[in-house]
Amino acid sequence: MPSDKHTSGIRTRLLLQISVACIVAATLLLSMLVVRGRLREHARETLQTDLQHSIQTFQDLQARQRTALQRENTLLAALPTLRALMIARDTTTISDGARDFWRLSGNDLFALADQDGRVLATYSTVQNANEELSAALQKVLFAPGKHYLTSGGNLFEFAVTPIYFGAKESGTLLGYVIGGYRIDHELLQEVGRGAGAEAIFLVDHRVAASTLPDVQQNALLSVEASQRTAPVLLQLNGQRYLAASSDLSSRADVPVHLVVLKSLVAVDRAEAEIRSVILFAGLLSIGVGCVLMLLLARSVTAPLERLASAVQAFAEGNRDYVLPSGGPKEVRFLSATLAEMREEIQRKNSALLESERLATIGRMANSVSHDLRHYLAAIYANSEFLASPTMPPEERAELFEEIRLAVNGTTDMLDALLLFGNTGSSLRRSPSPVAAVVERSMLLVRSHPDAERVTFKMVEVTADTFADIDARQVERAIYNLLLNASQAASEADGVREVAISITGSQDAIAVTVRDSGPGVPDGIRHSLFDPFVSKGKQKGTGLGLTLAHSVAQEHDGSVELVSSRPGETIFRLTLQRHSQGVASQTPHIDDLVIL
């Protein structure tokens, strides 16, 4: 029968299914990585374009608003009332009169300065910040290229227009009118509205205006300034943004940056949806692949499994297992080849059985012929002596006794051969006391010449020795065990003794035979129960232990050598109390090849 290491392993059907699942899973994973990479790259390019558009939108809006401020300032500077106000050159009068012009302009920032650039009046929509605005405006009023004014955390863009009395080319410079607008949340919303972006103005590393929540504003301020340059990915309070920055510091007296951010929430959502679709498609592919593998198994793996079962069945002795006839070309070829191999092995096995049978007969003849010749020679020689008319009666009686022993030995040998040839036939079971069977066997052995100087004793007998046995065969088996024990004990130098004990359990009866002989030779212990094994014995066919072993197997039991050493050898015969319904198949003399 094949060993576990040859029959263990993974089935072809399962291997194919695992392979398909691994291929689909690897393809799915690779597809998800490629799609995610391409999606992120495309989204980043798109977002960068949107952010650049937002910055350009803000710059265009600034240019338009500065142009509008210049026009408004030009219109105001041309008003006679403003010129008259500036001619007065009285600071209080100009400050009071400037309020009406501020309201008229509608700007967030309005200021008037004299011809020397000194700010005389400043008004803004920021409460209580006019004086601070005047000081800040004084610093940047005539700075080249400056268009931004910062004060109290507020950011303004302004424009300056001169006021002339008369024509610009030939008139007198009366002063300057300054108009500006505040950069606030509403303005930034206009900047990012087209691209759906967020915007924030940073003035001297502080937030001047922003569309971001306060929490994300604080997170942005914690990011290093070098990391806010465009394009860059930012993580603000657990949300990812792509940021682009525009440096406006050259137009102001302090560092000013416009940062436009595009949230990646939509991109992440789209990526998750695509990943879900790919995952669903992958799982569907795995399911479809497994179904296809199951269908394929009907034509490929199922014939292979039947072919493997056929090989295993043949190894277990089933020569009639039907081989698969369908499947792919390779499977049909293997099936046909196995059929030919099976027939060839059967032919070779039949030839081997025949040769082994002949060899066994030869071994048996060789073993038996020596003893038969010995007995027949004794009978022949003693018969010649009996023919002498002058032989005394005492010698004639001795010759008759020798002839009787030779005839009995020949009879015992023939009985052993006949019993061995009949083992395996139907048993005639009946409830019998094993103790009585042992007693009869002991009486027969005591009358044997080999047991003349041997002492037999019953050591232990269990109370209940009844068992469902064939008493005749069991008696012969125990007789052979006792005879072997007596022959061994007769060779002992000291005590020549054979002890028998009968023990029982609920299911079995055990007969233990112990002798005081020299022990079983090491060379035959592994083949002790094979036929014609009698190494170290001067006579006998070598069938005694084989017969006992066969009888025990027929009674669902066993014979075993418990121990053996000089002075003590123990054999134990075990019999089942009740028949198990299927007798063990012990060999006939014609089937000795398998022993």
C-alpha cells in the first residue's frame, strides 16, 4: 500500500483553482496600482492647471481693480470741489471734507496727501484703524512698485493719483488722492470660484484673508514656508490638498504670499470608486475562473483523479478497478499504458507465483525427505533384524519399539503436513473450554518421546476459559507450542520444565507457554513463523509454529514470541472469545509464495 509521503500533497483541481485565483489576484493588484498611479498623475496635472488658472484669475482681477481705482481716482482728482479742498491746505478742513469724497468713491480705503506726500486724511471700512493706516500708508506711498498696504492684520491694494490745478502738463500739483480695496474673504472666493479652490493670503507669515476654516489655517501655518511652494501636497487636519503659491512680496513692504489650495477629496473619492469597481471585477473574475476550473476538472482533473485511484486500487490488490477511458489525449495515453502495465505485472506475478510454488514444494520435499528417510531406514533395518530366527525376545521387543517410534514419527509428520494444507478452510466453531483443550494437548505431548525428561506444570488458570473455537485445530496449535517447548527444555543443562498459564479478559483468552531451554537463535527470530524454519533443531518439519500462527489468525488472534533468553523462552497464543464474522485468510500450501 502506498505510504503517506507518496499519497500526500495537493490535488490538481485545487492547484488549478489556486493558480487561477493567484493570477487574477495578481492582475487585480497590478491593475489597481497602475490605475491609481495614472489617476493620481492625471488628477495632479489637472489640479495644477486649475490652481495656475486661479492664480492667474487673481492677477487679472487685481489688474482690473487697479485700473478701476486709477479711473476713480482720476475722476475724483478732476472734481473742482476736491481741488478747492486741497487748495485750502488746512489739515482739519481737508480731513473733514475727505469723508464725503470717501463715501462718494465707495472704496474700502480713501486718503488724501499734500504735494509733499504727507498724508492728511485717511478713511477705511476698518473701524478705529485710520491712524494706523495713515502711518502705514506714509511708508509705502511713494515706494516704487508697491501696491499693497498692510495694517493691523489687514491687507489693502491701493492706487495713487496726483491732483493738479489746471492741466497736468502745465498745472500746479495740489496733492494726491489714494484709493484702495481690502483683500478679504469675498475677494478670495471670487479667485477660487472658477476652479473650486481655497485661497489664503499670508502677510508676514500670518493669515490676512482666507477661505479655509480656522483649524486648517493653523495647520497651514505650521508647514514650513519652503514646503508651500507650488506644486506640493499638503496634509491639513487630516485632509489632503494640492497647493500653489504666488509671491507678492515685491509689491508690499512685508512678505506677502497668495496660496491657492485644491482639495483632493473628490480625487480620493473617485479613486475609491474605481478601486471598488476593479475589486468587484477581480472578485467576479475569480468566481468565474473557479467555475471554469470546475468545468475543466470534469474533462482533465477528474480523469486524473480516477487514474490515481486506479493506481492506488491496483497497489492494494484490486485488479478489476475500471480505468478512465475519457479525458484529454495525455490522460487516455496514461490510462492505456497503465492497463498494459497492469496486465504485464499480473502475468509476471503469475509466473513468479508458479516459480515460488515450485520452490516451496522443493523446500518442503527437501525438509521432509531427510526425516522420512531416517524413519524408513530405521523401519527397514529393524525389519531385517526381525527376520533373524535366533534373535532373543528382549532384542526383538526393542526393535519393535524402534519400528513403532519410526511409524509414529512418520504419522506425526504426515498429520502436520495435512493440517497445514487444510488451514484456511471453514472452521467448525463451538463454545469450548480452552483449559480442557490445553489439558488434552499436554497429555498428548507427555506421551511423545521428546518429552520424557520434561516436567509440565499449570501455573495459572482463569475462572472462565470458554471461547467460540474449533477445538481440534486449537488443540493441534497448542500441541505444537508445547512440543516445541518440550524439545527446547530437553536441551537444558539444569531444570527441564515447561510452564503453562491461561489468562482471560472480556474479549480474549491467552495461553502462555514458558520453557527453560536455551532460547530462540537470533538468526530466525524475524522469520520464526515462516514454513520450514527449524534452525538449531535436530528433527521436525519446521511447521509447528507456522501452524499455530495460522490457527490463531483464523480465530482472530495471534502467536507471538514474548521474550527469549537462555533459561527462559515465552510464547503467547491469543484467541478471541467470540468470532468477528470474518476469518483471517491464512495461506494454503498452494499459496505459500506470499509468506
